[in-house]
Amino acid sequence: MAQEKKNNPHQGHRERVKEKIKNQGIAYLPDHEVLEYLLYPFIPYKDTNPIAHDLIDKFGSLENVFDASPKVLLDVKNMTDNAALFLNVLPQIIKRYNLQKFGPKPMLDTVAHAVEYFQQLFLNEKEEAMYMLILNAKGMLLSSCKIGVGNIDTCQLNTREFIMRTADSQGNCIMLAHNHPSGNPLPSFDDCEFTRWLISAAEVLGIVVIDHIIIASEGYYSFRENDRLSDYVGVFKKYMDNAKASDKYAMKVRKFTDKK
């Protein structure tokens, strides 16, 4: 038995991997060795090297492994429930870590700062989603929330959530962003029409829309930077003015017909 252990080529392998990480970090480790190391605490009594190889062979990359559901990960031989769950939530942990680096109430007083923050919010989103930031007049972030979810090319705003969040907020400014999983950040016709509606709705609530930003892998698009917000400001006021004029005209018509 002692002879078998001595001839085992994997003996001390975990310690060698740990030592390599201590001395060099993980920047130069291949994907399968990173996975192998991450699986140590969750699969303590099996060799995680072949499991890591199987994961990379099946999914192609670390990113795809982390994006896979626990159910799909369990299709790989010798994977455990705890290991699959950990790999699945790891991107969420990284996302929280990155957001906390901004501080509890970061100043998002420029488009660049806002884009950096939104990029972290959308870090793990593979389908269209929408986030809203509520800020004070100086650009300090007071709160953030997801107010829209969708599929690969559309996103549905939760109107009730939007109204409740903005109406109950201590801030008087909002900034919205949604992502384009296609990679192209340019706004569609629907994006422009939504921005028009958004500004009109915010005007009713007494809220200022600072920006609507589209986040994509090929860059971003800011309605503010492209001077598009001014196209939509005052739309609600114009509508109300037209409505009042229409009401006055209708009243005059009624008076004229009454006289007849």
C-alpha cells in the first residue's frame, strides 16, 4: 500500500498547484488549472483535474462554465451539488465585489463614471435588462435597482416598479441604462421612443432624467453625450398645453351649439 502511494504521480499535486498560485498568482494558469483549484474545497476527496478538463471540454471556457446552470454542470462526471452551485454564483460574488469598490455612495457626476458603474451592473447579463440609478442633484448615488428584464433583443420595463421607486425616492434625478447583448450600442427606434416616454413620465413625477445609456460589448451610447435628451424635454408640457387648448376649443364649440 505504501509503495502504491509512493508511485502515485498525483501525490502532492494539490500542494504543488497551491504553491504555484502563491508564487505566481493565477494570471498564467490555464483555465482547467484555475477550475481545478476552485473545486478543491467542494470536492475534497477526488482528483479535480479530470473534472476541470471535462468542464472546459464541454463548455469551452471559464466564462461559459460560470454561465452554465448548476443542473447542466452536474452532467459532468464527479461534479457535486455544492461545486456546481459555487461555480454558478461566483460571477455574482465578483460583481458584488466590483460594485463595492465604488464605495457606498459613489459620485456618478460624469457619463464616464456612470458607464463604469453600469458596466459592472451588466457584468453577468446575457439577455436584455434595464437598471435605474437614483441620484441627488450633485450626482451622488442613493440607490439602484433592476426595473426591466427581457430576452436576447427586447426588454420590458416594469412600469409599476419604476413609478414606485421614483415617487418614493429621496433623490430628484434618475439615470437609466439597458444592455444590447448583440454588441452594437447604437439605439434602435424603440430605444428612442422609450427615452421620449421616459422623460415624459419623469416630468409628471417631478424627476429629472440625467441620461439613458446603452451598454454593449462594442462600447456604449449615451443619449446625453449625443445631445438627444433635449429633443424630448418638455414633451409632456406640450401635450398638456395642446390638451388645454383642445378643451378650450371644445368648450367654445359647446357654447356656440348651446346658443343655437
